[in-house]
Amino acid sequence: MTNTIALFLENTGRHITCSRGDTLSAIIEKYRIKLPHRILAALVDNKLKELSYALYNPHNIRFIDMSHPDGQRTYQRSLSFLLQKAVRDVLPNHKLVIKYSVLNGVYCELYGGNPIDKTGLQKIEKRMREFAAADLPFAKQKCPTEEVTALFVRQNQPEKALLHRTCGNFYTTLYTMDGYADHFYGPLVPSAGYVKVFALSMYKVGFVVRLPNPEKPDNVVPIKVQPKLFDVFRRHNEWLEIVGAHTIGNINKLIQDGRMKDIITMSESLHENQYAQLAEAIFRRRNHVKLVLVAGPSSSGKTTTSKRLAVQARVLGLNPVLLEMDNYFVDRLHTPRDADGNYDFEAVEALDLPFFNEQLHDLLAGKKVQIPTFDFHEGKRFFDNDKILQVGGNDILIMEGIHALNPAVSKAVPDKQKYRIYASALTSVSVDENNRISTTDNRLIRRMVRDFKFRGYSASETIMRWQSVRRGEEKHIFPFQERADVMFNSALLYEMYILRHHAVPLLLQIKPIDPAYVEAVRLLKFLQYFEPASHENEKYICPTSVLREFIGNGIF
């Protein structure tokens, strides 16, 4: 056996060689590989690996930096590790809980002592920067899970211990730095010296970890004040803690104890109560409100939200009339394109706004209007002579679409006549104390299942389209979310346990040579944390559930 192996470096298109057992870091040094920003990790045959990964066979390698989503996640995990260790050193009697992504950063709280103040936060940040200046190494090792759970109990991290106890693995990967250990579902950078760009800022009873700007990694992103979004996360998190289901480990234990039916019915009852509250708020404003706008990003459950809201409105004696914005797309020929040259359906310019506002004005004036239908297969709008809509004096028009909160969309209607709802899957369930679940991942898995079942797209196609969708959301949807009168959280406590059953077979079909494979591997690893739920459990999901929009057999 030769002592050298052949590698293909995708960044440069070069074929290179290295000694068997060389690490990715050694390859970077030997061939003086540079990217626009510091290299953080690598895709080895489309699998994300830390730079300490040793090579023993031929591989395709692509090094990544902060411009790549997996580079950003690698940096954030590493930054979280520094934060945990700094809190342990500075405030040993406190427990850090990393809660949710909001305010252009990650919101955290400390438990077990006095609330954090500015002086304490400055000490934590100072300690983190000392780690970075000392360039302390991150060491990776595999340990028996029984030992890992005992370690987390000693570190006062019971949620981590419960997670790994319920996952049932023989061994668990640990990262250690200066005597402190943790587990992450993804690699870290080699050492603390890679993690120098960050800032901590006080907010409410906790603080926000501010992250590097992916486009300018030497600068942190500014805080974006989002009081309504923060409040909906906070309220949902409080409910989860009350019912004892705020982490995956908690829910796994409930399912293992035979409580899946209870979890489903409780989650659906919460949603039903929230729909009723929304309808009551509209009813109280019925003398002024003529248009209800339901907006939200992809796979947020807008369609189900608008239809369940309509049902609750009828209970109160209102007469809701539904209008779908998707029928007002311009013909495909005139659809704008994104930076990659693909059709940009998230752009507000993809809608025929002048025509839409004209029809909206006529509808609210009580006129009969011939409503269009958009044929997504043909990419054209057509009219059906039988599709006539008229809004009476006592009717309320409910309109849903990703751009519903953009003022340009409904400029024909005075603001006092509108009631705005922002819907999204804002999950507050966490993996454990220091690993949160991304709301973006929640929506991606929803969309992947739905696209396969109802739109004929493979999981690979959905994944490869997702970054374009996310760019469109950042540009065209999120800037308007705080305009909402109310935010509706469409996340369900149990949904990942059901979606796992549908998503895993789709992800397993993606081949290693497929560019979507790296994301498929990440999502598969994430889904493995959830206790497998029997397909039989789906019979407990009501036909009006928002989850039916994605898995099927719903009445909407």
C-alpha cells in the first residue's frame, strides 16, 4: 500500500496528493490554500468535517468559510462552546440556556442566581476573548454514552443527560476545551483562536450573542429590534416549560412512556385556542376591519391558518371570504430572476400588484369581481367565468400570501381597515440547554415532505432551491414581520416526530455525489435525536391540523 493518496480540490479544480493520515489542516498549510475568509471546515465527499479530520483514502475536498451556510453553523457552534466555558468560569453557580434565534443573534438566559447585569456580561465576554487570544484547542473524542450522561449530570446539564439517555447510542462524541466538555450535532473549528468576531449585548432579563456578518465576517451584525417576534418566542417557551416539554429529551421520555396521543391532542388544543383568540380580536374590530392579511415565510402554514381562522370567524357570526395571493403571479415569462438566474417567486415583483390592487379596491367597494387562477404547471394566469367573488357589507376578506404584510401589496386599502397576522413555525423546543432547533430547519423539513407528496419534487430539488428561498425571505418577507398586529406560532410540539417518518426515506435517497448530500447528512443526524414515532400515531392528528398541509389527509 502506497503512503500517498490522491485528492481532488474542488475550490481550485486541482488534483493533489498528500501522505496517508494527513489532516485537512495539513493540506491547507502544504498547498497554501486560501479562501476570501478564514477556512473553518471542509466538505469531504460532501460530508462536513472538522479541519483535524485525517485522510486515509482518495477524496473530493471543498474547503468552506463564512460564506457557506455550514461554515456559519460551524462558527456558531464554536462560539457557543466558548460562551459555555466562560459562563462556567465567571459565574459557576449559574446555568446557561441558549434559547432562540432572534434580534439578528442568539438570545440566552442564565438561571440559578441573580439576573445577569452589564458588569457580569462584560466579564463573560472578556473571558471568551481570553480563550480566543490563547487559541485554546478543541479536542474531539468518542466516549461511552453512559459516561457522557454522568458527565452532564455533574456539569448541572440534566437536559443533555436526558437527551443522550433517550437516544440509545453506545458512544457519543464530545468536544473538550480546558477541562470543559460538550456535545454538538456538527463539527467545531480547530481552536478558540478561530472565534474572534462576536459581541454580547444585554436584552430583557438575558443577553444576545451577536454573530459575524456572513458577507463581512470581520464585523458583527447589528441588533435588529423585534419585540413582537421575541414575545411570541417567549410565550411559547413558557408554555413548553409548564408542560415539561421544552427539550427533545423531555419529549422523547414522554413518548417512551406512551404519551404521544396526549402530546398531539395538547398541541392541537393550543392551536385551536389561539385561532379562537385571533377570531375574537377580529370580531371586536368588525366595525372597522374589512381585510385580514395572513403572511409568513415558506412552509409556515399560512393556508391552514387562514382557513381555520375563517372557521372560527364563522362561529362568531362573521362571514369570511378567502382570497389567495398566489393567483396573482405574473406570467412565468415576466417573473423576475434571482442572482443565480433562477425564477425569484419570493420577490414582490413576481405579483401583478397593479391588477391585484385594482381587484382589491373593487371587492371592498362591493363590486362583483372575476377572480383569476394561476396555473403553476403552465406558468400562466387564466380566468374562469364561474369564479366570481363579491364581498358584502358584513363580510370580511381574508387574504394569505408571503407578501401580505408588504404595504405595497394592499395600498388600495386604508390601514385602519386591515388586521395583519404573521404566521411562522417558531419552535421554542431545544435540543438541550445549549443547542437550539433552527426554525429554518423546521420549515425546510416541512417543505421537503410537502414538495415530494404534492408537487413532485425530490428532497434534493427542495434542498438545492432552499438557499434561494431563504435569500428571498430575508429580502422581501422578514423586513415586514413586525408590522403584524399579532404573530401566530404554527409550530407543533410533536411535528418533528411525525415528519421524521416521512423525511428520513427521502433524505436517504440522496446520493453522495449530489450537492444536496451534505445537507441531507446534517438533517438525518438531526432527526436521529427524535424518538421514532409509529405511523399509527398519525391517526390522532386532527384533519384540520396545520401539519396536514404537509403530510396530507387534511380537509383544507
